[in-house]
Amino acid sequence: MKTLGAVLAGGRSSRFGSDKALAMLDGRSLLDHAATALRSHCDAVVIVGRGEIADWPRPDMGPLGGMAGALINAADHGFDQLLTASVDCVRLPDDLRALLEPAPAFLETQPVIGLWPVAALRDLQVMLEDGSDLAVKAFARGIGARSVASDFVPPNINSAADLDRLTGL
């Protein structure tokens, strides 16, 4: 299966206090760390919410808007599935694809880290157009995605203090 990786980077970073994607960790931006973490698990990686690929149907739809934009791009370019991670996910487990295949599935500890079939695009578009529940877990339930347990706990960077704790690790 041809897999597109997508770094979801269109958030407002309101809890972080500045543009989280551009925050530096060990000399590299979080955006660069996240893209690098995804690369070994995918055939290609895109950045969503920063000009390369827009959130769909508009900005400020949360992770699902980014996922929809990425799924549209994946469909347009012949990918079968989409592997997503947030911009603050600077590390991923080595066995991520093995954990999540077959799609649809997501990490129990961080639902935005998921493997989604491109065929689920229409379901996601309908959900976003309805707008009543924009949680990743609601989308996952709607398409029958599996919640996958793992010993890996992804870093969650919501403040400068969270970022400081990761420096040098």
C-alpha cells in the first residue's frame, strides 16, 4: 500500500504561546523533527496547514481539517492510506506501521497519530460539513478504526516547559 505521511501543522498554538511548529528543539524546528519522524514510515511526507496543503474545508477545524486536506492530497496523488502525526510529535515508535496496519487505526495515547484509508475521505468530509463533533476519536469510531495500545507515549508539547523537558533527550 502506498502511504502518504502528513504532519498536521495548522493549529493556532494558543496554549504554547507562539508558533509551535517553528519552536526549536536541539537546533531544529518541531516541524522538521515531526517530518523526519514520519519519513521512515511513509512513501512521501507533506505538511498540512502551512501553505503546502490547506486544511479542509477551512482553517481552524482542528486536526480533522488537516486530515481532510491531507486525504484529498493523498487521493489526488494515488496514495492508498494516510499516516498522520501532529507537529509536536517529534518521535514515533520504530514499529509504528506494524502497530497500525491494517488501516484504519490510531494510537490509544494520541489519536492524531493514525493510519487512515483514503477511502474514508468522504466520511470525514460529511462529518466536517456537519460540524457537530470534530474529535478525532469521533471520526475514528465512525469509520470503525481500531484503538491500538503501545508502550510508546508520544511527547506532548503544549508549553515552553514541555519543550525544555525534551531538550537533549
